[in-house]
Amino acid sequence: MVAVLALCNDLRVPVTARGAGTGLSGACVPQPDGIVLALDSMNSVCEIDTENHVAVVQPGVTLDQLDEVLAPRGLVYPVYPGENSASLGGNVATNAGGMRAVKYGVTRHQVLGLEAVLPTGEVIRTGGKFVKATTGYDLTQLIIGSEGTLAVVTEALLRIYPRAAHTATLLAPFATLDEVTAAVPPIVRSGVNPLVLEYVDGGGLSTLTANVGLDLGIDAAVQERARAYLIVVLEAHLEHRLEEDTVAVAEQLAALGAIDVFVLPPRSGALLLEAREKAFWVVKALGANDIIDVVVPRASVPDYMAAVQAIAAQHSTFVSAAGHAGDGNIHLSVFQSDAEVRRRVMHAIIAAGIERGGAISAEHGIGKDKMAYFQEFEDPNKLALMRRIKDAFDPNGILNPGTLLESTA
């Protein structure tokens, strides 16, 4: 690795690091005249430190692989971005999130340190097996989410947690999206600390569950009234505590206007989450032309979704929604085959999110696909600073050129 990067740096050859290739913004698409560093064979779980609750892994380790090692020990790595074949190196590069972010945060909240190789061939180590330090610049956090443009991660120190023994899944249909989004803050404030808070529109739920062969048994009259569903998953180490929290949340959902509240059997709950995790592939199979993962402040979701619906209607475009209601990250599937109309729709949807205090991407990253929007909407002073940081790490511009920032190679 060191020799390859140093040689490429000397020869000015572009380098793209690639793990499982599950990213959704084109960050790991290589340059035609460059090379790919395939990291899938660097797949060792180097250490499970149960005293410090740290897992040390190489970048090619997948989420499934790490979970297989942790589960027998009663431990868990809590970031589940919806594709468990994804590699940890890719998760670090994109700051992957997922449904459990409402409780555990995203990748950057779980990475304590890194080993990384700079394009010059220098090896650096950042952080360590501790949760706090005020010793210089935080290079760990700078590299996380940099989409392979600053350094190649060769090892990550990850926080791991005791695995909860008990979970419960509640499904609450609502007559309007406003009622769903209004229900989220009270649930978060209630102290139950939900593992998952997901929103799916009415038509979307039927499509997703059909994909995994799940019949939720919801009465036809309820389905007719429901325009949106809230999925709530709770976890606990003690069964009686889970039962108490489940009752409390069910009562709260009813008081907040839910048409009904269903506590799903364990298998149905697991299948529902699996269906939600496969939403991207389902909407792509149905013909979605693009996916947007704008994030806005949680309280701004109702206003933002109203703006999205108005934009869609204005451009005669169908836009379906499902997302992480607990953290304001809404995934919008845009069905519009006309490329120019689609560009205008996406531009308007992104602008609406930013106007409400949001950001272009919550978890998919900028990559190559959203770079033009990033360049347009981001503060020019911040972009200039990012370019200077890029130059400091990668003076010859060989690492993943054309991703996140325009190529300078």
C-alpha cells in the first residue's frame, strides 16, 4: 500500500480506494487513466477489546462479518446503513448512517481512531482507545466522510456496545404526514430512547412489504385512511423494561393521533426493517431515476415535505418518500425520465432543504453524482478551505480526483 501510493504520487497517477462498492453517490468510481486499490482482501478483525469496548478492524471487513464476530460475545457495532455487505472502510469514508442514527449517531460518533496512508506514502495513526482527547487537530474526524480524497484508511478503532437482549417494533398509521412528523419530537423527549424512528408513506409501505413477502394484516379501512406510517423500534436489556416502554409509546402514539398502533410479532418486525433497508433497490426496480437524501432539522420536516410536494406537482413529477424521521433525513425517490426536468426538480428540492437549515446529503455523501450541487450551494469560503485541506494532504491531487471537489490533477 505504502509503495503503491508513493509510486502513484511520483507519477501523478489517480488512485481510487474501493471496498464493497455499495456507495450511492459514485465516490468509488475510478478515473479511466487511474488505478483502483481494492481493499476487500484487507478483511481481518484484528482485535475485540472487551475491556475498552473497542473493535480494531481492517477496511475490507464488512458489517456482516463484524457482527458475526461480535454477536457470540453479546456485543454490537450499532451503525447499520441498510446494506450489511458494506465495508467498514467505505463506511468511514462516507460517514455512513442508517436507521439507528437516532439513538447511536452515525459512523463519526463510533470511530475512535484510524491508521491511514497519505498519498505521499506516509503512515499516520490518529486517536486511540479512548473517548476524549484535546490534543491538537482532530485528524480522525477530518478523514471520516472525506470520501477517499485525503488518505486511504487501513485500520479503524470502533466503539462497540453490549447487545440488547430484547426488542419490540411498533407500527403506527397516521392520516397525514404532518401528524407523523409532529409525533416524533414527543417520542424522542419521552425518555424511551428509541432505536429506530422511520417514516414511510402509505403507498411505499405496501410496496416495501410486498418485496419481502410480508403481510402485516392491517385492516383495509385503516389502509384506506393512512397516508403515512411511523415505525418505532425499542430495545432493552431487561424484558420488563421493554414491556413498560412499549406500552408507554403505544399510548403516546394513540394520544398523538395514530389511527391505530400495532405491536408486531418479532419476525414481522424483523421483516419490516429488512423491507425498509431494501427500499433503495425496490424504488430503483420500480423505475426511480434518482434518489435524494437531504437532511433538515427534525422540526422542519413537515414544512419541507410540503415544499417537496409542491415542487413535484409543479414539474409533473412523482416523488415518493421514506426516511429517518428521528433525525430529519428524508430519502426522496424522483420518478422523472426527462433529464432536464429532473435536474430542475432535484435542484429545487435541494434548495428547499438548504433554505430550511438543511444539507445536501445526510449519509450518501457527495461523491461524483452530487458534486455540481455541492459546488453551487456550499459557502465559497468553506469550499476554498476544503481545497486547501485537500492540497495539504494530497498536493498532487491523486486521491479520488473528481469526487467531492473538482479534480486538480
